[in-house]
Amino acid sequence: DIVMTQSPVSLTVSLGERATINCKSSQSVLYSSNNKNYLAWYLQKPGQPPKLLIYWASTRESGVPDRFSGSGSGTDFTLTISSLQAEDVAVYYCQQYYSTPLTFGGGTKVEIK
Amino acid sequence: QVQLVQSGAEVKKPGASVKVSCKASGYTFTSYGITWVRQAPGQGLEWMGWISAYNGNTNYAQKLQGRVTMTTDTSTSTAYMELRSLRSDDTAVYYCARCKGWLIDYWGQGTLVTVSS
């Protein structure tokens, strides 16, 4: 199984400041035949299901604000919120969809300072 | 718009079974898979398995093999997840979600299953 490790576990950022979340996979999720990283990011607000933010490591889902960006390749990935807004308070998860079992990181809780 | 509407909360005794439904709308049901993910209280996300709505092929998480069955009814665009021999550590919110390949793009609202004597 591919183990996904996120850091930090929690993050407190001032409104308008940058938030950075890291995700590391225990093996590469880059598929060489199409050069795509099978890595997604989700946000989950309390009492709600997760919502897809980013897929292929860096492609924003339709309707997702451009303050959210994803980067990285192979085993190391980053989600950046360029200017934190109040509505971004949530738990963020990375997930690999390279192989089954699909696996998620442990989550990063983002709060406002 | 894509919607996945799940059945309501359940309370079950240890050893019982539960069957959660997930009715899809807003897309061609048989063109995608359905995956099931659960989340224990205050915990992270655990993938349970996947079913193709096209041909019924399944792929279950190893730890649930033998206790879980996923099915679909294409006539009603509904997916089902049955979990048997329930234990207290099966208490969780169960989510169905649409899968494009292995990418999960839309989620149901979740169904709380409580296992308690």
C-alpha cells in the first residue's frame, strides 16, 4: 500500500497570508507512460463531505479559486493557499489514486490566527 | 448537476449488518465507478472499495474482504454498500463518491452508522 504522510498536522495562519501543506508518498505516484502524477487534494469543512480541489497534482477543479495551487512530482507534493480567507478554514487531505487501495494523508487542519 | 444522495443514519448492534444506499443523478450512471470511503469520529478518511457501475466489477480493501459487498442497480442509478458482522470500530460516517478512473470527484452527503449494544 502507498502510505501518504502530510505535514504539518495543524497550521495557524493570519488572514491574507500564505498557507503551505506538504504531502509525501511512500512510492512514486508518477505514471511514466503519460507523465501524470496521480495525486489529488481535498478540503473538508466540519459536518460536510470532502470536496475536490486539485487533481493531477496541479490541476484546479472547476470553480476552485486560483488562490489554491498544487505542485510537486514523484513523491513530494505541496498545496499552497496564496492568501488565506476565512472560508478556507478546513481540514485538507492529499490522496493518491495511482493504485488501489486508494490512500489518504492524515489531514492538515488550517485555522485562522 | 451531479448529486449523490445517501440513505439516512443507522444504529446497529454488534454482529448485525447494515446496507447504505447512494442514489446518483445528473450524469450517466454507467459511465463512472462508485467508491465508498468511511470516516470514524474525529479521524481521517479510509477507502473501503470500488464498484464499476458499467459492469459490476469490484475492488475491495483487503481489511474488509469477506465483510463488505458493493452492488449497483442501473435501473434506478443507485449504489449499495453492505457491511456485515458489525463491530464498534465500524462506527463511522460512510460516504459514497463518484470515481472517474480512480479519481474521486463528487461525494455524497454521508451516512452515520453507529454500532452500539
